[in-house]
Amino acid sequence: MSEISWLKHKQVQEYPWWVRLLLRGQIKKYGTPLFPTLYWGRAPTALLIFTLFFKFFERRKSPLEPALRSLIMVRISQVNWCSFCVDMNSLFLLERANAIHKLEDLHNWQNSSHFDDKEKAALAFAEAVTRPDQSVPIDVRENIKQFFSEDEIVELTALIGYQNLSSKFNYALSIPAQGLCEFKTAPPPIRDGEPQV
């Protein structure tokens, strides 16, 4: 496998046994190892914690619906310019909700009729938490409380933090999309001073 990022990854056989097992599972499911795992695998304990964190959000008893989790994760990935995360989380969203119209309109969710008020509240909160230049506005805080319990808000905030970690890790290392989701979402928003991709 050729290099993916500006950093080198190890050969599969060089990782600890349990990382190799994880990579084999990815090859079986997706036909290839997932690029981020090849880099997280250089820090096996961090990969373990990262994976357990993901499993926590994916548990059956999560108070957040699977489609909502995926929707939030795609949007955060767009905001953070993580093409791998947009690709992977779009696949999850389509598997969970077959919400092609939501993927098409996600960059313009505020003005789209495809999103209900609860989804819009969660998306506004996710964007406010993700953007580093401001605190969460009071109106966004008040709105999220109309649709989510305090425990759900804490879990949503943890999910947002997790996806920010994931997408910023991948963006920093220039980890590309792998073509997992055949549907192509709208490009991420353009940050001031950054070139359009």
C-alpha cells in the first residue's frame, strides 16, 4: 500500500496483534484497511481509547438516535474539512436513514425543509461547539433544551467532541476519503483565507 498522508504508516504486520485484528475486520467489511486506523495504530493505546469511545456512542441504549448521530458527525466533518470523515459518516447516515436529501442539503440545513426542528437544534449546537472563535450562543443553548434532556445534551456534546477529535486528526494528517460512500455530499464550507477544494 502506498503512502496516504505526509506521514508514513506501518506495514500491517508491524502493528500489535489486536490492531492487526481490527485492520483485518476492516478489510473484510470495506475491502481495505481504513486509513485513519493505520495512523492511530502508531499509538495503540490511543487507538484503543478512541475505538472504545466510538463503541460507547454506538451502543443500543444511546439516548441519541443513530441517524441523528450520523447527521451530526457528517456536519462536523464538513466544518472541519475532513473528507475521510464526511465519506465514512455519510455512508453510516445512508445505511441508517437513507437520507440522500439530507446529505444534499446539509451544507444549507438552516434553510432546508428536509430537517425537523430537533435536527436543526442539534446541528446549530454542533456547529457552535465546533467553531473555536465563539462560545455557544444563549439562543442556541435555549433551543437545544427544548428538544433534549440535560443528559442527552451532555452525550451530544461528548459526541461533538469525539467527532472534532476524529476529524481534526484526519485533517491534520491529510488523510483522504476512501470512496466508501458513493454519494458525494456538498463540499465543506470555505473558511476565510482558505482555498476552495
